[in-house]
Amino acid sequence: MVARYREIKHSIQEDILSQRYRVGEKIPSERELAVQYGVTRVTLQKAMNLLEQEGFIERIHGKGMFVTKVIEDNVYMLNSGTGDSILGFSREFGQQAKITSQLISHQLILAPQPIAGQLEMQANQQVHFIRRVRLIDDVPVLIEDSWINSEVIAAIPETVLEHGSLYQYIEELTGKKIKFYNSVIEGDLFSKDLADLLSIAAGLPMLKVSGVTKLEDGTAFNYSVSYNRADMFKIKNSWVGK
């Protein structure tokens, strides 16, 4: 089930993209929107925080919320908000478009030393190595490599990797929320091997994102590297001074 605040966020985002709310225009207050959508201020604030982080609105102290210059609607934000848990690709973008996956590889291997170090495990322990091409509206947009500790997640059905949400499966399997994700984002160029998987030309720019994901009890279970098309994704960071 999609969280209510995400449904509201998506609804207001569509109002902005359809120019019901135009660039520079002040939108209704949180109090008014909470009444309109029949939710609490806390729920409404979560939705507005996501819109602010994704660059759709800005808050001006003492004046209200205003529509900012909207990014192209075929470009997606890599770090677009927070919630009760880390969403993963399928849940993060599933409200914006059709998300599908092409499974390239899934095998149990001994953890290479650098991966074992990231996952706080011994190098002779096994991990699931998974490579997938992720698609948005049937367009290949990124390649994702994952190394998942098999002692934490013993089995991963390929149906989940191809048609479902891996992170949702892990939360249901473990009974724990996925709460922590630390990442590094670098600029790079696509090699021929990676470019061929995305049906693009070699040498095009990418955003390479690597990071460790942990359960709410602090257990590191996944080290991942994603190779994202720079023409399809942008990064937004917000900072408000006091």
C-alpha cells in the first residue's frame, strides 16, 4: 500500500506539472491543503517536504509556499526524500512511472574482500551477486549491482528481482524496516559493456552511486553500485540556514 503522504505528494506534483499551479505562484497553505485532502498537518507536511526536496516548491519565511522552476518531467531525482524506510528503486519511482527490471545475473559467490569489508562480514562468507537493468516506462535508465549478505537474506526469488520490490521483500522477510543508507555519488563515463546493456553509446556521462544499506537494527545487508544515465537523473540537495 502506498503511504497517504506519497499519494498527496504525487497529486500536487501533477497539479504543478499540468500548470494548475504555475511557476512563481503561491500555493494553498499546509492548513488549507490538509483540509482539502482530509489528513493531519503532520501527514501533509511529509508530502510538502518531498516536493521541496525534489525542487517543485520552495518555502519563503513569512510568505508561504511557492512553485519553483519545474525540472523536465522525464528527469528523476536520485535523492528525492525520506520516509519511514529506505524505499529502493521500485517503490521510490513507482508512483511516477512504470518500473520494470531485466535480470542479468544472480549467483552466490564468496564475498570479495572490499565487499566483505563494506558489509562487516568475513571474506569467506557468501553473498548474492545481482546485476539488473532498471527501466522506467520501458526505457533502460540504470544498471544496478548488488552484493547481499546471504546469512541475512538466505534466498531471493528471481520473480522478486524481475517483477517486484527487493527491499519490500526483505522488509517482509526479516520483519525489520530498512532504515540506513550511506552513499557516495561520482561522475564517470559509461564503458562499452555497460553502455551496451542500456542501448546507449559508450562514453556518455553517468552518475555512479555506491553505498551500504542497513536494517533498522544496524545490520549491514547490501552493498550496491548503480550506474545511472546522467541525462535521466539529477541530484538535489537542500540546505536552509538559520
